[in-house]
Amino acid sequence: MFLGIEIGGTKLQLGVGDGRSAQAVALQRLTVDPARGAAGIREQIAATADQFASRYSLRGVGIGFGGPVDIGTGRTIKSHQIDGWDDFPLSEWCQQTLGLPACLRNDADTAALAEARFGAGRGSNPVFYVTVGSGIGGGLVIDGRIHAGSGRGAAEIGHLRPGLHADQPDMTVESIASGWGIAAQAQALLSGAVAQRFDAAIQTGAVNRSERERRLSAAVAASEEFEADLLARAGGQLEAVTGKLVAEAARDGNGVAADILRHAWQALGWGIAQAITLVAPEVVVIGGGVALLGEEMLRPVREHVAQYVFPPFLDRYRIVPAGLGEEMVVYGALALAADNHSIP
């Protein structure tokens, strides 16, 4: 048996299994206390692993970490949510503290491995996985193995910069289409930091000046009403505007919220199209919290992918929702541990 670990910014999961299926004989989910930092998480891991070790014969550890990692050295590079993970030797710590050899990847890579072997990508090759949640990550699995690039991961689709004007590190697909990116777009709009596009006013056609002015005035009035609705849904608190709230408002007919989501799905579709054009996956699997919107998100994303992808590849891929649940990173980590143990 092996130990699989998912380390996130708010969630810590540990499971025991053989790494050959999307199953675990034992699974425990713990809440992360950000105030305790990385040290607190390591204490939780050590205590839970000790409990598992008393019941099962553990041979190795696989870890899916919520942040960039150095695969060659087994070190975490950074967590954007939890302090204390900068350049930490996590694989070495597992060996010393748990007495087990460890294999480390980021969480998107381990999720990609699980979906490729046991989930929606099973039987397809290559498999490109995209997680759309609070952030956007990716993983590429070729011939059943994670493509690790030059050693610090690969397939970082969320960090693609859409267009030549995106010349700053924070101008990314993630900043537009992730949960926090959607929220940030809405908050910026409500705070007056950006100007709203008035689609109804733009589509003027051959109309006279007075009619254009009337349409613009109507669009402004409608926009103000939609903005007021968004803020009211958040209890008047700008920081309480979330991606989920924007999606709910769009579903209820809020035009401003719908416009923000259209922009998000366009950026995500563009990013996926670039990935398809470069690596030609047989299937693209989309998971993560935002992906729980289902066809409400997948349909426009597919349309934008078709708009931007290299035309000869247009009928050579599928875009499907993830097939595994919240434990997919643990299942991928278990598979990673099993693979690592089998290497001479």
C-alpha cells in the first residue's frame, strides 16, 4: 500500500491505496489553518500518516502540492496561500519524518494522471487536463506518464498571456477566467477601475445619431441596474463579490455578470486552443470548482476553442468534464507513488 497526499491552500487530504485504481482503502480530509503555516500542515501529515502506518504496510508516498515544485530535488518552490513552503525539501522531509520514499508533483499534474488513468481521459492519449477553480492549472499525460518538462512542471495553461499586449506577469488567462479572476473583474468594474462595454450600444447598425444616443443611454441605465444588483447580492460589500456570485447573477439574467463570464470563457477557450495546437491531445479534461457549472461553462468554452484552434485539428479532440471527484489528486498521488516504487 501507498500513501497519497494532497496539500492545498484550504484542504489537506491523505489516502491509502495500491495506486492502481480510483479507490482508497482509507481516506482522511483535514482543514488547513493558514495561521499555522506549512509547519502546521506537516504536523497534520505526520500525525495522520502515523495512524495509517499502524494499520497498513506503507511502501512510499506520492504528493500533489498546490503550487510550483522542483521535481528533481523534491522541493516545493512556493505556495501562494500558505506561508512556509518556500524552497522546502518536502521529499526529504517525508523520508526523515515518515520513513518513506516520496515523489512530488504539483496538484494539477497528479489530477491529470488520475483522470488519464482512471477518469474521463482513460483510453485516450495524450490527455490534457485543466483545473479551473480559485486558480487555473494544467497537466499533460503522454503514454500514461506525466510530462514534467525540464523539471519544474509543464502545461501551465493558466499562466499563458492572451495577446501581445499582455506584457506583465499577472496578465494571464488565470487572471480572467479563474474563480478569483472572475471576482476581480467584477470588483474592478463595480469600483470604477474599468469601463463596461455596452454591447447593445455598439450594435448600432445604420441608425441616426439620436437613435445611437438613445441606445447608449439605455445601455448605461441597464448597466447601472445590473451593477447595483451585483453589489446587493454581496450585501453591499465589494470584497464579498465572488466568482460563484457572478455566475449566479448571470444565470438570473444580469447582463454585466454575463458579459464578465463571456470574457472569461473566451480567454479560457483561447488558452485551451493554444494547448491543443501545440500538443494535439486526444482529449481535454476540465475539472475544478468553476467547472462544476457544467455545460453552462463547457458549451461556450468549446465554441471559443473551435474559434481559435489550428483548423486541421478541429475534429481531432474532445473536451469533456472530469470524471473523478474531489479525491482525484489523492488518486493521482497514489498512482505516482506506485510508479515511483516500481522504478529500479
